[in-house]
Amino acid sequence: MPDFPIIDTHLHVWDQTQLRYSAFAGNPLFNRPYHVEDYRRDCGALDIEAMVFLECYADFWDGGGQYIEEIRFVEREALRDPRLMGIVPMAPLEWGARVEPMLRQMQANHPAVKGIRRIVEFDVDPRGLTLSDDFIAGVNLLARFGWHFEINVNHTQMDIVREFVLRVPEVPLILDHCGKPGIKEGALEQYRGDVAFLAKRRNLWIKLSDLPVEANLEHWAEADLRPYIAATLESFGADRTIFAGDYPILNQATTMEDWVALLDRAFADLGLSDHECRAIYRDNANRFYRLGL
């Protein structure tokens, strides 16, 4: 384990008694509440200095959604664990300029908001949504707020991301879960090409998370993940790579402690210095999410 406190930049908490999450219906692992107390228990011996909450795909609909309600729920969670210092909610950026009043409400009333995520992976038309003029305009609006945008796609959609990043030159961007590479499909060469291309965009960072989930959930091996970790660092370097847990999603394949231990071994074998490890586990997150630690 790291001998210094780390920052987890991808924590989910949710409660079906307070908000609606149709995406979790029928899932035996996720169709139940997860609170900060569950996270604290499941982190075991890990020394977590701070966490950033990522929106949980709470139900939304044409013209509305639970956007503000989810922020308020997370703020109540943070009262019980003040290490939860950042919030990245969902907002309907596809509204284009019409989303600005909602963003202003978030900024005025909810100071822990650091950026926005609008998942495009699960949309009925990911390409049409991501590359639409209104969506691009909505993402570019975030520059006015000093906020970033989180990209959530899977490896079959990386061609869309390649086009998208060219149209958002001023907003800080971060690619969640390494873009969910096709590990179980053996798509290593595609991943190497994608991250090499994307790393040329200096406003784009990458979140090192969820690789066990993207492998064969029940039969993955550490050796399956190592080439993807190496390719990530080869392209983005230790200065634009950020650690994340993705609790409780990672529970499908591993635990928080085992994920960190796996990364520790990989970093050691790659010859990373103590300074580089601290950057990935803590300092980059503090800087990117403006936590002030």
C-alpha cells in the first residue's frame, strides 16, 4: 500500500429510497443503497485523504432530471464523511445554451461541484449525441465556470472521442476508466493507438480505473491488465494519469485494497519513482479537481 494518503477520484454513493436509478433495477449487486459508511468499511486499511463523487446515472428524461437532487443527496453524505470534497454531477449538456441557468444554479448553491459528467456510452445514439452542435456547445460552456468534463465511453466508441476532443480545446477533459478498453476482447493495439492519439491533446487527462471490470470478470489475471497500465503511462505519463477506485462498481471484479495493491506492483515493475506514484495517487487529483489540499 502507498505510505502516504491517497485521493480517490471516482466514488459512487446512491440510495434508491431517495432517488430513482432505473439502470440498477434487477442487478443483485447494485439494486441496493451504497453510502459513505459502506465505502469506509470496504476501503479496509487504505488511507484515503479525500474522495470525489461521480454522478450515478440517476433517472433523467426529456426536459428534466434529478440533477440538483443528486447533488443535495451527496452533500448530506459529505456531512457524515467530510473527506468527500468534490462532486461531479450530471447535467443535460445536450441542451446547449439552455443548460447555462442550471449550471449557474449549481455553481451558486453547491460549491463542491468541480465539473460535469453526461454519460454518452449508454445513449441510443452515442455518436449523434456527442458530436451534435448543442452538446459541443454545452461542454464548451464549462470553461466559463472553470469546470471540467468527464468522458464516459467504452472502447467501441473511441472513434467518437477522437473527433469530440478536437472540438473542445479549452475545457479540461478526463477520460474515465481508461475509456473502458477491450481487455477481454484482446484489443490492446487499439488501446495503444487510442491513448497515443488522445494524449496529444494537452487538456485531456486519463483516469486509471476499472481495468479489472473490463477484463473477464470472473477469470481475469493481473497479467491481463499490465499492458494496459503500461500503455496508459507511456502515452499520458505520470503527470496526466489519475488514480480512481470506482466503488462500488469495481466490486464486480475486485476490492479497493486489491486494486491499489495491483497498481503498486505494476508501478514498481515499471520503475516509477516515489514522486511519480504520489502524482498518480494524490497530487494530480488535488490539482485537477482543485481540492486545495
